[in-house]
Amino acid sequence: MTSSLPTLQNLIRRDAESYKDDFAVQYEYLKSKITLFFVSPSSELNDEISELIMFVSHCLKCYPIYHEEFPKMLEDLIRKHNSILPSELRLVICKSLIILRNRDLYQPVQLMKLFFELLGCPDKILREMLKLHIITDIRNINLKNSNNKMNRAIQAFIHTMLFKASPVAAKIAIQIMIELYKKHVWNDAKTVNIIADGCLSTNNKIMVAALSFFLSNDPKNNEDDGNSSEEENKKEKSKKISTMVRAAGITKKAKNKMKKLERARLILRKEVKKKRAPEGSFLAIHLLNDAQTFSEKLYKELGRLNDKFEIKLMVMQLIARVVGIHQLFLFNFYPYLQKYLSHSQVHCTKILAAAAQASHALCPPDVIEPLLKHIANTFISDHQTNEVMAVGINSVREICFRCPLAMEKDLLQDLAQYKKHTDKGVSMAARSLISLFRTINRTMLTKVDQGKPGENWVEDGPSNYGASKALEAIPGIEFLNSSSDEEGEEEEGEETAEPGEKRKRLSSTSSNNAKKRRRTASENNGVARKRQRTNSSSRGRRNSTSRGRTLSETSITSSKIKRTAQEWMTEKILTDEDYQRIEEKRLAWLMQGKQPAKRKTTGFSRTS
């Protein structure tokens, strides 16, 4: 009978009503074979049952009478007798259920729950097939519009599996949720918090899978598809900045050209670092419901983990990342890191990076100050190697960048002395620390290290702990006002210059080169004397007008600037173009810098 199953399947597709009785015979024959299999299983019955199951699953759509009975029979068969069935028969049953699901003859939520239960089956091929089907099916369901009802039901079932199912099934369930998050199918807060619960699992495999998800920083997988416009805007800004650099380099003289370009390159590097995403910025960490409780539970897990230090290190890195991003208070974590900070530790660089990530501006300086001193005493000393010293100074710089109030003046001045070290890595690390405090608080440095007085360093140091500064205006709005004033001055200059230019053109056309050659020396001397008299009179008029302006008109100009700033803040709405102009003017101002005032020469000028 089974030899004619493909022919019968083809006939049923063409005329289902004519072969209804033949299908019923095959269906009853399948049921009898299944009962016979449990009495005396054999390989011949396996092949025959597999062919009959695939035949019925392909032809079931034509006969609505069996739509409820057949899927339920297969579900009971694989759920109750999973351990007895051979691997080939399990694969056939799962494939037939997938066929029924694709033809809307089986509920997707019910099939998902069944497949999640089968993930604990000791069959690697079956697990890979079920995992692939679950991911593709959920992705296809949410392709056009997200089915929130089905998603919530499956997510709740996975959450219960993490603590009740077998470790293998729970690990695969976590992997499925991570894959769906990376494919932007389930990138909501509930998915992230379910994976976060996996970090607290007693099974190390589940814990490692969840920790790796939060610690990964792959921009290709983690960034959303909608960020392409932001990348294009960044490219446009970089092009504008590069054109500004080239223009600034061309307009200067040959001697100052290289200095100008080097200064522009340094400023561009700083701007790129500011715009670059901070280390550890991962969208999943921002979606945690209660980050403080989550970090405290992870800190308790550190006392339980005694088998592998690598897992403990991953937990420390995740705690540091969560504390730094959410700016949490976990004061016992810093002395715990200090316990593992030594130059003999194999993973000392990772622990130092975790210490830097856990530091933030809201953390009290008294908590981080012992950590800084421990790093300085352990890593930064003359009996250590140059690599260890460079790593220690760079770690201190990163911690001070996030929490500058933790640094003491004496310690900073001691570390600044390494700028003259023979090793280039140590000296560069010390110089970077000095340049950081030039921008943060230059008063903590010695006068030699404070830099030139003409450079654009911040004079005021950081405010006290817990103090906040309210902004009176948008930062950089003065550049927008200055640009508008410059445009107005240029227009006025062009208007006044037009008649002069016309006169020059007329005089140039009317004058003759021959007349210029026939000028005598006496005429030239007379013209020169007239020019000197006119210049001296014009200088006197300028001095008189400038003295009057300094007394009366300076207050008027300052009030005008304040008035225009208030107008920008209260009456006008800044557009994206205005913000771009502010950024361009700010970068141009930084590239020019404050030039030191030239010395005034005293004495009499020689006159002929």
C-alpha cells in the first residue's frame, strides 16, 4: 500500500472528493501501525510510519474532518513517548508539525511551546532544527506588524523555562532570545530583562550565555537599521571639518602652516572621541527595569562563584558597565576590585578597565580615592616595568576623566613628573594625564605644566561634589551671534567699497602709462608730502573717535549683544542649520586659538 502513496497524493490534490475513502483507509492504517509500534518496535515500522505521516500531513488540508485529530495525535505521540521514539521518527513528526503550521492547521503558540519542551531532548540534529524553525517562524510572524499577544505568551513561557526546564533547553532558549534581539525582532525591554534573569542562573552555561550578550559590543548587530541617517550626518560633518582644515592651512603663511594643521588634527581627534559612543554603551543595558537591584544581585553572585575566575571576571565587567552607564551607588564594589588589582594578575588590564567603567561623576570621591592610590602604589613605581607603569598611568587618567574630584594635588604632581621618563609610553601617558587636567582643573598642576597663558584651557576647576550648574543660554550661541554680525559688517563694507572701486576703474582706464613715466621727482615728493599730511589728520580723527567710542559706545555694543542673545533664546527657534553653524564656528575658533599679545616696541621711529 505504501508503494502507491506518491501517486495517491497527486490524485488527491487534483480531485480530493473522489479519493476521500482511500485517504481514510491510509489514515486508519497509520493509527494501527502506531499502536503496533509500541507493542513491538522495529526499523521496518519506523520507515513505514514515517512515510504515512508525511503523506497524511501533505493531504490533510483537503479533508477538514481530520484537522483537529491528526495534529493532536502527533503532539501526544512525541510528548509522551519522546524518550522511546527513535531519532528518525522524531524528526519526521516535527517536520510534519511544521508543515501543518505553515498551512495554518496548527496553532503557532502551541507549536512553540511543544518545540521549547523538546529542546531538552538528547538529539543535537533535532535541537538545531527546532531552534532554526523557532527563530524563522517568530521573525516571519513579526515581519509586517508585531504580534504582541503571541510574543508575550512565548516570552512568558521562556521565562518559566529558565528555572524549570533542563539546562540544555534553558541555554538554547536564551540563545534564541539573543538571536531574535540581534535580528531586531524582539528588541524590547521584556526580552532584555528575561536575559538579565539568565545572568543570575545557578547554571554556569546559561549564565555565560547571558553575560556574553550584555558584554558584547558588535555595532553591526547591535545598532538599529534607522541609524543610517545619523551616520550620513556624521560623514557630512566630517567633510565640512576637513574642508575647514584645508582652508585654514592654505590661508596661513608657509611657516605657520604646519603648526595650524597639527593643531587642527589634535582638535579633530578630540571631537571624534567626544562624538564616539562611550565604551560599554549597549542598548540592552539601558532597557533594564531596575538596574540597582540587578547590580546588587550580581554582586552577591560574586561570592558564590568559586570554580572559574573567568566567569567571575565577566560578572565584574558587567557590574562595572551597569554601574557606570546608570551611575549607580555600589560602594562595596570598588574595594572588591582593589583586592584583585596587582601586576602579577593575568587579567589585570580587564580589571583596571572595569574600575574605570564603574567610576562616574555621581560617585563620592572618597570612595574612588583609595582605588586611585592603590593603582599608583602598585603599578606606578620605578621598580615596575615600563609597560606596567604606562598601563597604571592610563588607568588613572581614565578614572579621573569620569571622576576628576578623586585626584589629589600631590599625587597628580608626582605622576606628572613621569613626563620626562626615558620610555616613550610612560612619558606619553603622563603627558596625556597633564593635558586632561589642563582642561579639567589646571590649578592642580604646577605652573610649568599648566601650559601657555594664551591657550584655551578652562580656568575654573570642577564644582564641588553634588553641585549643579544651571545654563543661562545654549552653549555656543555667541558664535551664532558673531557670525550674523560678521555677515552684516561684510555687507556694509561691500556697499561702501562700491563707489571707490568704480573710481579706481575709471582712473585706471583714463590714466596713461606714459604719463606715469614722465613724472618728475619733485611731483612725487609733493604727492608723498600730501599723503603724509592726510594720513596724520586721519589718524587724529581716528584717535578722537576711538576715544569717544571707548567712553560711550562700548556699553551700547555690549547691550546689543545681550539683547540679540535674549532674542535668540526667547523669540526664535534654533533650526538644525543654526546648530551646524554654531558647531562650525566653534571648531574654527578652536583651530585659530588665542594668539599671545605682541610686545609693544618703545622708542622713536626713524623718519627720513
